[in-house]
Amino acid sequence: MSRTRFRLVVDPIACDGAGVCAELLPELISLDPWGFPIIATGDVPPGLIDHARRAVTSCPRLALTLVPVGS
Amino acid sequence: MSTTHHAGPVGPTRLLAGLSGGGRASLASHIDQWGRIPDATPGAILDALDASGLRGHGGAWFPVGTKWRSIRKAGLRTPVVVANGAEGEPASGKDRLLVMQAPHLVLDGLALAARVTGAGQAYVFVPAEVVPSVRDALAERTARRLDPCPIEVVVAPDRFVAGQETAVVSTIAGRSPGLPTFQGITSIRVKGVGGRPTLVQNVETLAQAALVARFGPTWYRSVGTESAPGTVLTTVSGRWDGPRIVEVPLGTTLARALGIDPAASGLQAVLLGGYGGGWVRPEIALTMPFTEEEARARGTSIGAGVIALVPTGICPLAEVARVARYMEGQGAGQCGPCVNGLDTLANALEHLAWRPQGLRGGAAAIPGLCDLVEGRGACRHPDGVARFVKTGLEVFADHAALHASRGPCAPHAPFLPVPNEAVRGAVR
Ligand SMILES: Cc1cc2nc3c(=O)[nH]c(=O)nc-3n(C[C@H](O)[C@H](O)[C@H](O)COP(=O)(O)O)c2cc1C
Ligand code: SF4
Ligand code: SF4
């Protein structure tokens, strides 16, 4: 079974920089000096997909998305 | 290719050869000068564009044929085409000149794009001062039913990012004027104005396409080099009294095109590609083949053709700081990393220029700030500023060391144009 690969993308216009996502997914999201998320480059490791989904659904601004790679 | 092309003008001056030097060329004088576009199928026009090697002259240098094909294939909805003449870059004047004096060449290119992509609506997106020239030209064309679809003029807001393609789309659609939007993974080529596949093409690119359609790819490639064919309009400042628009054959050297002796140029640096471009040492900038690839290999881009020749005797760090502050103010104020990052960056540069002792970490801290904004906005505005600043700090490293050891330079008249500039040299 070939698994779809995903990447995390933040909409910087929608994002308010409150940093909820970085708390839920510190493995892939750090914060810049102003509190805005810096997303690790590359695909989301399969083991972190569920955590990434949780971060996506917890974002109060709907600014975070999991995008299938190659689309 | 079965299309028969006319014989085109000989020599390296093409777009500018057509300009009367004064006012707008009427439709009659335009047709007199250039003739009509020969009848050809959309497929033949696309083949000619591909074969010509024409790329976009609005900044990104994307192959034109490929872009038009992608719109044709984008979906079931009727596409929209846009001539982008916003030219928000203060150091650029080539698009205004072209639209002002040769609007019919631009409109020919737009009509061609509409026909090839099957568009149902076209727009001309230009600053207020050139709107009358376009309106008059459109009136002449409507009377003769020259165009395949309605063409509407939309005024481009006076702001650096207004010509960024998502800002163009949102302004035309009547949403946030002059502000970019976040496209995520969908391109405006698939979903742009009114959700329709949208082609945004620079006005000079369209004018060049109108020449390719007339005279053919072999003619287009008779100037320039194999890998970088044709010419590009540039706005040159620092060589003559005021800025001048020069048509440069690609692949030549600027030393040759501008008549400058690289061994005695009296220059301190050359800014290529404008305020989102990058700084190059004069001996390199003047002698490298003038092509997008060569510019990229040196950390910059030809971009929209801005060439600023900065003489010795002025403080380059003051220029970098002035432009960085201007670019910070020109951002759309929408994205956290852009809003905060560019302000922090401009602050650091103002310190380096005018109060170097007050800069924590010294000049060495600045490239890291550039990394912090790069790729983190909804549009590439911060990326351009980052490139401008990073290359500046490389080329002016010795000067930065002088500021650190000896203090700032004496104030002098500004060099690079910055509209509505606040008090210069103010350190926040
Ligand atoms: C901040 C920013 C400003 C831009 N301003 C302009 C502009 O004034 N005119 C323009 O043609 N392209 C501008 N562009 C590039 C457009 O997004 C787009 O790539 C271009 O219009 C496409 O035309 P071309 O392929 O013929 O170059 C800008 C891009 C950015 C990131
Ligand atoms: S949770 Fe959403 S709004 Fe908050 S910082 Fe993360 S992406 Fe931005
Ligand atoms: S990156 Fe800057 S200029 Fe671009 S949309 Fe965001 S705030 Fe505006």
C-alpha cells in the first residue's frame, strides 16, 4: 500500500500568531521571535500525521492545512 | 509552422524602434509601423511562442508559451486575461513608457492571448496616469472591432505589491484593492478572477508576443543568444541625468550595451532587478552576459529590468536602509512574518547606516533576519527584500566594517528613488 505523503502549510494572512499549533506539534512547528509559526520543511513523517491533524483542527483561524504532496 | 510571417525590424532595437519619442501612437500609425498580425491558428501561435523562447519580463522569467498552454487546459470555465502594467517598482519606468507610447502593441498582445486561450474577458491593469492613453487606444480599436473579447481598464493602486499577481486578481475582482491573497496550492492560472483560469502577463511580455506573432520565432531569435534570445526593456539610472529606458539584447554585456568601460566605471555597485533584486559588484555586473540565468548564478535576477548604477562616493548602506524601510511600508500588512520581520530588518539596517554602534550583534545579525522572512509571506515580497538586503551586505561588507570601526558616513543626497520618504536617517 503506497501511503499519501502530506505537507503542512500555513496561510500567513489568516494566522494570528497565537501559537496553538506549536504547542500541539512542537516536533514540526516552532515559533519565530514574534510568535508566528515556522513549519519544518519536507513531508510530515507518517508517525506524526495524527498529531498534525490535531494541530490542523485546533487552529482557531483555520490557517493550517495538511496538503497532499504532488497535488 | 505554416504561418507566413512578415519581415521584422533589423537590429537590436525593436520595441523602442517603434516609439515615436513623443506621444501615443495612433492605431493608424501603429499599423503603418508594424503591419497587421497574420492570421494563424492558436496552435501555430503557441508553437511560434515556444520556438521563440520568449519568457515573462515582469520579474519571474517564466516561458510564455508554456503559461498560455496551461490556461488553455486549465478547466471548463472561460478564461480571463490581464495585461499587467502596474509597475509598482519606483526605479522602473519601462512599462509606463510602453503603455503610454505604444498601447496598441500591448493591446495586440493581449488580444492575441485572449484568442489563444479562448478568454471571454480581458483587462488592462495600469496606474492612473497612463489610463487615458489606454482608453483612447481602446476607443480606436472598438470602432474597428479588432479584439476578440471586451477589454476593460482597471486602475492599479499606487503600491509596490499591487502588481503581484494575486493582488492584481483581487483588485480586478473588486476585493481588497492592491492586496495579495494566499493562494495555497491553487494557482490563479486555475482559479483567478471570478474563479476563472486567469493569465496575468506583463505588458512588455505581451508587446514582445505581438512581435513574435508578426515576424516569427526566427526573427525573434536573430538578436540575443541561443539560450537567451531577444531583447529586454530596462530602466537604467545613474548613467545619464535622469533614468532612461534602454532596450538591451540578451546575452550582451552591460559594458557594451551602456557604453561603460568596466576598468574605469567609477561605480561602487550595480543593483539588478530593482528593490526585490540584488546587488552585484560593478566589474561582474558590467562584464557578465546579461541574461536571467547569469543573474541568478550571481544571487540576483534581471527581474523587471531595473539597472541602477551606483557611483562611488555615496553611502551604499544608507541606500539599502532607505529602500528596506520603504519596502517595509509597502507590504500589505497582512502576514505576521512580513509585518514584523521587515520592520525589524529595516530597523537593523537603519542602525547600520546611521548609528552603527547601536546595532546589537552588528551587521552579522542581519542575514539571519533575512532568513526569518524568506518564504513566509503569502506573496514573495519579503523574499525580494531579503535578497536585496543579503546581496547588499555581501557586496558592501567592507563598507559595513568601516561603519563599525569609524562610524557612519556624512549625510548626502539620496540616490535610489523612494516615494514619499519620511525623514531620512531617523533611527527608530
Ligand atoms: C511584490 C511583487 C510585485 C510585483 N509587481 C509586478 C508589477 O508591477 N508588474 C508585473 O508585470 N509583474 C509584477 N510582479 C510579478 C507578477 O506576480 C507576475 O509574475 C507577472 O505579472 C507575470 O507576467 P510575466 O510572466 O509576463 O512576467 C510582482 C511580483 C511580486 C512578488
Ligand atoms: S494555531 Fe493557527 S492561527 Fe495559531 S499560530 Fe498556529 S497556524 Fe497560526
Ligand atoms: S507577504 Fe507581506 S506583502 Fe505579501 S501579502 Fe503578506 S504582508 Fe502583504
